Amino acid sequence: MTDFELIPVIDLMGGVVVHARAGERDSYRPLEGSRIASSAEPGAVIRGLLSLHPFRSLYIADLDAIRKQGEHRATILQLHRDFPDLRLWIDAGFAGECSCRRFLATGVGELVLGSESQTDLRLLDRLVTEPAVVLSLDFQGDRPLGAPALFERPERWPERVIAMTLARVGAGRGPDLDRLRALRQRAPAKRLYAAGGVCGPDDLRELRSLGCAGALVASALHDGRLGRDELKKLP
């Protein structure tokens, strides 16, 4: 799987890591039953992930910030200090240029601009040349979330794009291959990352065969479907 990166995900809500399922955030509960983490405390979960595999990157979704019900800025900064070798991808409902510039100035990691938090193309246009910016195209079922123009103008996208299929997150249904194929056809020069539905090694092989640059995954790491033996085969 040359040039394919598997990026684990942690979803933060109320100070702990929660088990995301199908994008129904009001029903998310603290992570439990993980084979690799003894608690839902963020540091414990990250240590569990790193005991499984030397991941280079970690995606953090600040669900409180995305829902405008608080934020985990201090927690994220502490995790950056505690795990300096991890490149953090931060999705925190970024919707204003000032807050984006402040985050980029910290050097913490990649700024994930979620389409669900955008009302038009203006913020993306102002940030698209920033090398640390990643666009997440968010979908709930067949419905794109956010400004329609974000989905219609691939020439305005940054180099890296996530296809976030919320209905498949934690649902064990496999990735949305049709959507990923369509996005690859529309923007073949972009580095496309699949998010939602990855169940095991077969899915990763399928995604790589589609030309995806990587995949975001959580549940399959915690329940053992992607274990040490499978992860050893990753580059």
C-alpha cells in the first residue's frame, strides 16, 4: 500500500473520546469496550492507538466546537505537547478567518475546513494556498452539508480533500465507493481521503485501488478488525 496513509480518529465531546456512529451526535456516548484503550480519556486512547501502530497522523474532531457547545482547545494543545511526533488534523468547526489564522500560527497541525460549517466559498478561497489546510466534504446520506458551491467547484479545492460520509461512521457498512469514485473522476489531481465505513483490510485495499491517498478510521481499530498484523502491512 505505497503512499497510502491510515489516519486514526478520535472524537471529543465533553472532555472525553466518544464512540461516533452514523453522524447522530446527540446520541454519542463515551468510548467503552475498546481493545486498545483502558478509558475514554484522550491521552489514554492515543497511547492505545500508538501501541497498536506507529501512526504518523491523528484526526481530532472537536464535536463540541462543531456543534457550538464549547470547545477543546486546551486539550488539543496539551495533546500536541504530549505527542509531538503526531501530526494532528483538527476539525473544530472552523468558520472564521481570524480563528483559522490563529490556529495555523500555533503550528499544531492540519486545519480541517469542514463543509458543514461553511456558508459560501469565501473562507476556502482565502485559505486555499495554505499548505496545512484540508477540505472535508461532508455528507449525511446523499445530502451534501454546507455551501453547495464547495461541492461544485473542484478547481477551488486545496490539494487534500476528505470525503466524510457521516452515515457510515461507526456503522460497519463499508466505505461509500461510488461517491469516492465520482470524486476521483472530478478531481483526479487531488489527494482524496476516505472517511466513514472502513471495516478492515479489504476496504483499505479497495480504497487504494481507487487511488485514494488514505483513510480515516476509528471503530475497526478499537474492536480489533484492524489489528497489529494487518497494520504491519501498511507502509
